[in-house]
Amino acid sequence: MTGTDVYNAMRQDGLGRNFNRATLVRAASYRATQGEPMTIRRAKALNDILRQIELIHFPGEQLVGSSIGRLVPRTDILHQQWQQARPILQATAGRDFLSHNDHHAPDYAALLQQGIGGLTRQARESLARQSDPQRRLFLESVWLALEGVREHLRRWANHLRCLAAAHPAHALLLGHLASMLHRLAEQPPVTFWEAVQLVWITHTILQCDERQAMALGRLDQYLWPFYQRDLVTRRITSEQAQTILDHLFAKLTGLGGDIQNIAIGGLTPEGQDATNDLSYMILEACKHVGKPGGNLTARIHAHTPQPFLLKCVEVIRTGMGYPAVVNDEVLVPSLLEQGYPLQDARDYCFVGCIETFIPGRMAPWADSRFNLLYCVNLVLFRGMDSLTGKQTGLDTGQPATWEDFLQAYLTQMRHKLREHIEQLNARTQPYQNKAAEFTSPLLSALTADCINRGLDINAGGARYPANHGVAAMGIGVTADALAAIKQFVYDENAFTLDRLRAMLQANFQGYEAPRHQLLRRAPKYGNNDPDVDAIAVEVTHAVGSECLQYRNPQNGRYWALLAANIQNVSAGLEVGASPDGRLSRQPLSDAASPTFGRDTHGPTAAIHSISKLPYRCCPGGNVINMKLHPSGLAGDSGLSALASLIRTCFDLGGVQLQFNTADRELLRRAMTQPEQHRDLVVRVSGFSAHFVTLDRAVQEDILERTQHVLK
């Protein structure tokens, strides 16, 4: 069975019933354990799910374990049962995304070294050392959770033996998998196949534990010793290893409902180039499967081998949007400035779409959105929301000079940002006040120091506390709006602030000529214009520096990131017409990208603009979407041209790039004939998706992106 066969089988089956059953089993477990300590109940609830979920395996698959189909609709009967279960589920609800439940990269390197059995023994040893009752209680729940995983592996082994009897043609493979699962319940993996299997089934178990957007981290690094040893001993060939990786990617993308980031390449903790054969093979697996659902990120540094970069570009030009590329030369120094040790800074990966994370050593990530353009209109309307008429910001007066206006904007932005963070802290503080009620026993076992400390991952167990990312949306359109005010109000005195306000309140109706001036004559971010780019730099530095002033209830950091996912569309609905000529409720610019259609001087000018931003003060993650016409990517010359563009951008200080290569006409046809383009994959923001499944507004936003031609 090929990776594509695995993907198609999973899609046809749906696998949605596991999620529904898991929800009901969780509720039943909590009913049965009322009166017991909450951390014990959480471990037992997961164990009950692992005992009862249906085990789904297609003969011919080389990996065991099925992803949970969260997005498959429930049947009416299951929906009724779920409604009946809601009271107990609400009473026992755990953490959510904002309170650091998931978006995490477990310590898979340690798991592969010790195995589940080794972690279980470590939990028992720590329990014997602890005298504090709360720590002992927590470690009992960790031990219970790990024992539940071991039981689940043995359950799979028995199930596979039964399948072998029913499928003689696959009996040899099924018997081998059964022996593998039975051994992994007791011992750490020895072979490459076993290592991949243990990572994958652990990943699926975490999904059963209601953890979303869980990353696999630096897959090419922690699997490398197993692959290298197997090659030397001739236990495996590179072709066989490629097939296993293909099956892994098919599993990851089979349902397309979760974002599961994998990082490849980059630096080793010792500072050497980390690229290895698996880095290339993972790219090949991504190319073979060719479907969205996972997320692949390639780390690039000054000494990254050119063949690896070319291989990345080869996969990018297939159109799937993978891999995104990121710059070690920016992110490693940024993490050092945040106080992380050099070896850990070099070992970063990503969770979710693009969020920076040190695998296995941090508490889970969380993030939220912050509207930069909204603050421009608050200054113009003296703290009033121009759409609702409500006073939502500060009255910063009537700025007399451009310098006054810029300072008023920065004051307004900092005020709204402080409000935003205070609201987040108020929401998440109760989870910290009652941390013993909101534990994560299994995830803690898979995170460095939690077992030895006897503390939950979110209660001081993890080596580093959780960070919260504030996604500053719309830097491009914000810089454009401020540049237009500077030029037309203060430099040229073409119109007053009062007239500008009147134009915006009218949504430019009756002011078509001035709007045309704002759109065409004012400088636009993305064209290497020093004036507007300088504004973008100042705003980015201000929002990044301001975030770093605050701490969350775990004493973790607030990190700015220039990202939006697809919220630039909904964020635009919050903002009336703006001074750059944008009409009311239109989308903001995406992430750190220029406003679509305004970067008119070609890709080189665009990367010069985006590379000027001070990304080191925004370490949480950044996104730059570029749309390239496929004609410029053809042949070896096209590969070299795109590789050169990436190198140039990163040499200039850019931090991230991701690409769409679908022709605009193809996208238009897909919008009118979706049934004929179901397999069309595009890069949306920090993730890829089938184009025809996207909301119409998101499709239109992608369509409007400037399509550059590489020459």
C-alpha cells in the first residue's frame, strides 16, 4: 500500500465515529470517578477512551494508529447523547487553547530514548522521592496515564493478531506490526520503523486527549540515529524508509482537519548544519502525498546546502504551499535575546502554523489577534469607533504635526494592547489559581522536567513557561494608511484631518478623486520605498517591544508575531474606510505581507521592504505570503531563481517566506467549477488547504494577492 492509498482509504472511511465515541466515553468516565482528585480523573478518562475507541487499520498500512476526525458531523443519535453528556463535560472541562492546552511539540527525542516503559519507571522513581502530597498525587496521575498508553499498545497488538487471521495475504505484515506494538509497550524503539511508529501512535493518543495542532517537531533530527543505524546494519534500505515516511504523511494528511507542524533542516544544538538524508526524504514524502493537513517548515541558514534549498523549491512549485521557509539567522539570535540558552535557541521548531517553540521544553503555546489598523482610525476619530460610534479608545486630540500624529498612534496602540493583555490575563489567571484542577498528565510526561519536578506542565513543571503570541494584524495596510496621512495631510496640506474624516465616514462616496490620489500617489509598503517602509519598521518595533513588557500568569512572555491566519478578513470587518483608500470592512493586509495588489514593483522590491522589519523583537512567528506565476518557476532556471529569491530575502534580514504558485485564472475557474478542482491545494496563510473548501471571502482574498513573475 502506497502513501496515497493510505490517504484515500482514510478519506473514504471518514474515521469520525472515534471522536464521537471518545466524547461520550469521557463523560461516562467522569461520572464514574466523581469524588476522586481531578488529576486522577483526567488520566482515567483518557485511559477509558483508549480502552474503548474503535481500532481502525487498513491491511497494507505500515503504521498503526488513526487520527481522530474532529470535523466529521455527528449523527442525530450521537448528537443527542452528546447533549446529555454536556453537563458533566462542562463541569470537568480542562484548559482550552487560550489557557495553554495544546499547540505543543512533545519531547519525542526523550520518548524514543526511554520508551513509554522508561517514562513509567521514571514517574515511579520520582514518586518515591517526593514528600509533597500534591506532587505525589500528580505523579500518580502521570503514572496512570503512561500505564494507559502501554495498555493501548498491547490492545493494538492483540487486534492486529486477530486481523492477521482474517487477512492471510497481509498476515506477515500484520504479525510484524503486532510484535512491534507489543515490544513498544515495554521497551524503547530500536529500529527506524519502530521509532516512527511510536511517534505516530503517541501523536494520535494526544489527539484522543483533545490536543489540537500538536507538532512533531524536528522529525529529521530525532529519527536520524535510528535511520543511520538501520542503514549500517542493513536492517532497512532508503527505499523502505521512504515508504514508511510516505505512510506517515498520508496518516497526517488523511483527514486534513488538523495542522501538525514538522520542522526540517536548520542548525544542530552545537551549531552545525543539521540537514541530513531524512530532511530530503521528508520533502519527498510531502511531495508524494501532495495533500494539505500537516504543515512542513524548512529552516534555512547561511550554510544550508544549496541542494536542500533546491529540493525545498522543487516541492514548493508543485503548488501545495509546502514547505514554508524560515531564517535561522534571525530566529536564533531572537531567542537568545529572550534569554534561552544557545543550544535550545538553535533547537527551535514550530507549533500550529508558524509559532516558534522549543520542542519538549516549553509549556503549550497560545495566541490571540490584535488589529493595528483599527488604532489608526481611533486616532483620527479621537478614540471613537468609526463604525459603531462608541468611544473605545483614548482621545488623543487633534495632532498638529506628523510627529504628533505618529506618537498619538503609538500611544493609542499601546493603550489598546495593554487592554488586550489585561483581558487575556484576567481570563487565564483562574486556571493558574486552580492549577491542580486543570492538569495534563500525559502531556506533562512528554515534556522535560515535569516528571522530575513532580509538577504539571502548566504549573512550573516544564523547563520554560508558556508564551502567548499576540498576532499584530495588518502591518502593510497600517503603514500605507499612516504614510498617506503623512503625505496628504502634513507634507502637502492637500486636505485637513477634518476632511479626511468626512471622506472616511462617507466610505469615499462623493470623494472618488481624493481616494484615487490616496491609492495611487501615496507610497505603499512592498515597493522598497524608504518612507513607508520606515513607518512599518517603527510600528513593528513598537508593538514588539510593548508586548515584551508584559508577562502572563505563568510568568511566560507575551511575544508579538506578524501573522493573521485568515483573520485579516474578519478583522477588516471591524474597521471602517481607512486613509490608504481601503473601503469600509474590506480585509486587512495579510500578516507581514504587503497589501495585496499594491506591491507593484516586482518580487525583488517586495522582499527588500519585508526584510527591513525588526523581526527579532517579534519572535513569536511571522508570515509573508508571496504569489508567483508558474511560468517563472519552470525548469532548472526557475528553481534557481526562486532559491536565489529566498537567499536574498534572508541575507537582507527577512525571516519567513511561503508561496502560492497557482495561476490566477486557475483559481477563478476553481471558484466557478469547484467540482472539477477538488484537488487544488493553495497556501492560505500559515497552512495549506483545498481551495474549493475555503470560505468565499478567503478565496477572494487569495485571488487578490499580487502575482509576481520571477525573471
